[in-house]
Amino acid sequence: MNNRLEKDDYIQNISYDSVIFGFNGTQLKILILEYHNTGLFALPGGFVKINEDLDEAVKDGVSKRTGLENIYLEQYHTFGSLSRSDSTAMRRIIEESDLDVKDCEWMFGRFISVGYYALINYEEVSPKPDALSDSINWYPIDSLPKLMMDHEEMVAKALQVLRANFENKLIGMNLLPAKFTMKQLQQVHEAILGEKLRRTTFQRKMLSKDILVRHEKLFQGKAHKAPYLYSFK
Amino acid sequence: MNNRLEKDDYIQNISYDSVIFGFNGTQLKILILEYHNTGLFALPGGFVKINEDLDEAVKDGVSKRTGLENIYLEQYHTFGSLSRSDSTAMRRIIEESDLDVKDCEWMFGRFISVGYYALINYEEVSPKPDALSDSINWYPIDSLPKLMMDHEEMVAKALQVLRANFENKLIGMNLLPAKFTMKQLQQVHEAILGEKLRRTTFQRKMLSKDILVRHEKLFQGKAHKAPYLYSFK
């Protein structure tokens, strides 16, 4: 959402929402907005202008709503059930904002929402709440606040897609330094899969995939315990 | 689309399109409609009523447009670029139909389209064209007619998703009899991947996956050549 939300500028009945996963090497979090004076927590979302590509609208909108620039967002599912829209919640958000309620009545209708997700390192960015929101914060995936509308279903589905695909995406998403230890690689897997893995089994599985190059050892303390460094092929 | 297409009943600017893959054990085809007197070929698609779930709209609409009942459709991508809409093509389709052009002007705007795909056995069904179409036919994936708007991109993306996921879906999609030979399993893979596979490599890979149960031999001719039958675990 931005400052001008005039009905004629926007596609009616279409919105987007974004699940931005943050990761610091060991813990997986999600970026959540809290709306002014409503107690409503939500994923960052918005609307699509009539003369703008869907992907562009999402890219611009997420950057405005979160203060984060250049996030690579991937579309994962479109949520179209009739029961998902909640005009009461939307009305409260608008009433507590500086926007004119009458101008915003088009937002209280039914919306089909296109879901996007991203995966970034939350230690490298500082999200900023937009004008509609009190705060924007990272929450661990196992202790999210209660989210509005179907946003919990959106998170669950995004997590499912992330877990199914992340092995293929690990390289592109810059979640690890260029050279990393087997332990760091295991921590990424454990945080995203949400479960502890056995070190020996994990190491054997990774080495059998033929995706890693072994480099020099990482010397930090006792030389005989130094782990090897790896990079992706 | 159905007989009544009044503007107020439908969500403006949202449509769906379906890529229905047909498979007979050895060849992969796609179901394509041709519109009356236009030379326009297209995927079966339609619109979403304001009071209906997206998934339900697609299920009902595809069944009306193709004459095929109870197809399991899966959502795979939403196409939202500004350049994808083509009001000229839509206008020609409506002009050549029995519908009133004035009633249908809302269809000439910009549409974001949600893509669904399905995979069925084309030898078990008889598609029927709807009132808007001259014909509905199965086309082999490597010899499709030129498709309207971005429907070729929709097919390419659906094929990509199908190829990435079909190993997980083979069991649920009833593409093989309950018991099948290794050769039948290989033919499914070859048709969907669009390439020939080496018999020995394929067999070793399948057996190493621990997804098959071996049963009795299939006796058809010479007993010493009879292949084993398998089923999924």
C-alpha cells in the first residue's frame, strides 16, 4: 500500500501477500507487520495497479511496506477461497489510518491474493514499518503471533514450498558464505526443515550428491580438530 | 464460460486457464480449443464469479468447456504481466459467438490469469467442445498449433512443473495399472521427460528408490522372457 489508493488506479479484487523468511545461519524467522491500534498482525501485502505488472507491483509494494530493497520474491500460490476475505479487519485498519474510509471502500470486498515468498539473511537488513503499521518485526517460525485472515495458511504453504525446494535454491540465495563448513551446511538444513539431523548421516548424504568442492581446513583452535571448508560446484 | 456472462456476476480482471495433459502410456498430449471462425487456438479457460471459490470456478468451468467431468486440477502459476492481455482476440471470439458484444465488454480489459494443470489418460475420455468453440482436440506436445495470447508460455511453465514433480505424483494420478512392468514405468518417464532413457540405468535408479514392490512375472509368450510386475509401495 502507498499514499494514493484510489479505486480507479487499482485492479479490484486482487491483492498480494509476502512471506519473507529470514535466516542467520541457525534460526528461521518471518517478517510480520502490526497495524496501528488494532492488535492485528499480518504479512506485508498490497494491491496491484491497473497499469502495472503483477511481479513489479509486488516488488515495489514489499519494498515500500518493509523498507527492504531488492528482495528476490518468488510466487508460490494464489489463495482464492471465498471465505478468506475479512472486510471487518480491513475496515479497522483503514479507520485507524490517515486514509479516508470512503475512498477505501473498494478494499472491503472479496480479494484473491497471490502469495510470494523470499529468503534473506535477517542480520544484514533493518526493516522499517510503513505509515499503516506500528511495527515490523522478525518472529521465529515456531512463535508467530496470531495472524489475520488466512495469513497463517499462507505461512504454512510457503514453508511447505520452501522445504520442498530449498536444496535447489541454496546456492542462489546467499544463505552461506562462499566457503562454509559441513556444520554450517547442516545448520541451514536443520533450521529450514525444523528438525535435528544426525551428523554422520547428513555428511554422507551431502557428499554423495556431488554438489560440493572441498577446500583447505578452517584453522581456529586445535589444528587436529579443524574442519574442512566447502563450496558449491 | 457459460451462458450467462453478466459483468456484475464476475470478478473483473481475473481469469483462469487450464493445461490438461493427456497420456496413454507412451505419448503426452495437450487439450486445445479452437474458437468459431477465428483461427484462434487456446487453452480451456474462463472467469470467476464474485460469490464462488477460485478452485470451484475452475473445476466447474473446465468441466463445462471440455465436457470432461471430475478432473483433478492443480494450481501451478499465476500470470500477471501487463502485456499478456489481448482485447482484439477476445473481441473477435465474442463477435463470432452468440453473445452480445456490449454485455461482454468487461472481458476486453486486462486479466491476471491463474494457471492450473491436470494429467489424465486421453484414451479414457471424450472431450466435447462448448458453444464458443468449433472443436476440442488432443495435440502432441511437440506439434501444438500456434496458441493465442501467452498460452504457449503457460504450456511451457506447466510442462516444467509437471517434469519437476511427476515422480511424486505418479502414484496418485492413475497413469499406470495397479501392477505394471519396468518397461511401462520407463515409458511413462520417457513420455513426460521428452527423452529416451537407458533401460539398465533406469531400472537401477528405480529399484534404488525403494518405492516399488515386486510381484509375480507377467506371462505372455516365452516364459524365460517374462518380465516381473511391480506396484508402488
